[in-house]
Amino acid sequence: MKKICLDTAAVFLIFCTIISSFMSNGCKRQSKKSGEMSTLKVNFTPITGLGPLFIAQEEGYFKEQGLTVEFVKLGHAAKAMPALMNGDLDVIPAVMTAGFLNAIAKGKNMKVVADRKHTGSKLSTSGFMVRKDLWDSGTVVDVEDFRGKKIGLLSVGGHSDYFMSKVLMRANLTLEDIHVVRGGFPLIMEALKNKSLDAGLLEEPFKTIAQKSEYTVEMIPIHEVFPDDQIAAIMFGPNLLVKNRDLGKRFMVAYLKGVRKFNEGKTDRNVKILHEYTEIDEEILKQCGWDAIHSDGRLKIESLFAFQDWLYENGLVDIKLEEDQFIDMSFVEYANKILESSQE
């Protein structure tokens, strides 16, 4: 067998070639890894108010930020909140509740980070609905007629209780003077239809659907009771507040782009996207009210404290939290800077 001898220079050259090849492949792998999409799990409900999220998904705003959003259908906040606490969800668009504040007081890391819905416009997207037959007959035409009636509200210690209690105060009544039935908007709407409820709180698009079907009458729009109120918000859990704040910042940039597109109104494109996600007839979407959401994501912070005060006064929260304990506006501030610089 013929022997092959290599001098020192040749060996060194081969070694350098191998190392160079290894480093090149390693850089390629690293480059591919840095281009991978990060997945965020967001709670989903088929309502018009989540339009900015649906729009951000369909218009590619999340993709622009290197994000893939997975919508998880867990239902209203009472069911979604534990998943947010435990890190099974990254984001929930929801109403702040007593349970949310109590969990934070006990050390859970969750915060309100952006506007999802507020009052202030003349067009109400939430209202207190009464069965039309009771209204037409004169059985329920004023607040004092609510005594002993079956009324559909959301989870205990939520905004629907807050709203209802303020309404009842007009007739010197309290929540103890009515028979409260708990459920989500679809259940409340169906219960009004089959007459197992006398009245209830509904949000769009359920409010318009119930009115068009002519089995309810809107007795009290929510903006008449709370003309300057923060009703719902975007909430982050520990995954975005602690483990990876950069993902939270990128999510917020995409979300606010979606809000601004949503705020362009009922364009054909916006209506089509909302229809795809909610499966609500496009004509209904054009007729129903669309939520008021600040384009810059800012919150009506004073109203959040007013709600917390009411919860505390009614024994639903143990302590009052300071602003930095349950509100974090840094994600919104970052996103607005990015969006403003991109327009220059």
C-alpha cells in the first residue's frame, strides 16, 4: 500500500478548512434560528372588539414582528385568567375583575398593558337589554321594576356587576334585590330569547343580533352610566412581563397597528376579516357598534382605580393595589415610539 505523508503546513491547511466549514454551517444554523417565528397564545372570543387582533393577524402585522399568534378559545376572563397566571396563555383581552386584582395581591404576575375598550362615544357597544314582551307590556320599564327579576350578568366581581350596581342605585336597590344568573354573552342572549331571563347585559355583536331579532329592547346603554370608563384591556402574564419582555414589545407594535386599522371603520376589508373570525353576517357587522379603542393604546387609568375602589368597598378585593402593581404602560410607550419613527 502506498503511504501518504503530509507535512505540517498541509495538516494545518486541512484543519483550517474543516474549522471554516464548521463555523460556516454553524452561522447558517444560527441565522436560521434567529429567523424563526415565536408563537404567542392569545385568548379568543368571537366578538367585534377583538377586531384589532384579527386584523393584525390577517394583515401580517404579527408576522412583521416575527410572531405567530395562536388563538385559544377558553371563553370569558374567569376561565382564561388562570391560564394567563400559569403561563399557558400569553395575552388575554378582557375586563379587569376582582379575581385579577386579588391574584396580583397574592403575588401573581399579571398586568393591564393597553386599551381594549372604553366608553366615551355616543354609540354604545354594551347595553342593558330587557325582553321586548316585558317592555311592551309595561312589566319592566324602569329600574325599580328590576326587583326580583332574573338578570344575566358575567362572572362575580366583574364590570357587569359594577355597571348593574350603579344602575340599581337609581332606585335604591342593590344586587341582592335581583336574581342574578351568571353566564357569557351568548348564553345571556339565548336565555333572553327563550324567556328564561328577564333582562341582561349584552355586548356587540350579541346586542345588535338580539335587537334585530326583536326579542329585546336596549333600556340603558353602558356609556350613559359610565361616560368615561375603561371597560376592557389587554393583559399580559408572566411570559411577557418577566420571561421575555421583547416579545411583549413586538406584540404591542403589531396590536397597535391593528387598532389603527380597526379605527378606520367598517371598510370592506375590515368587515371581511371580522366576519372570518367571528362568523357573524357581514350586514350585522356593518350595523352593530364597533368598540372605541385608543389608537395609541392609552388607558383611562382613573376609571380603573374607581372600579378598584368599588370592589374594595364591597368586600370583593382584600387590598388596594398601587398603579405599578397592576398597570404597565411601558409596552405601549415602546410601540408608539416605533410606530412614530416608522412614519417619519
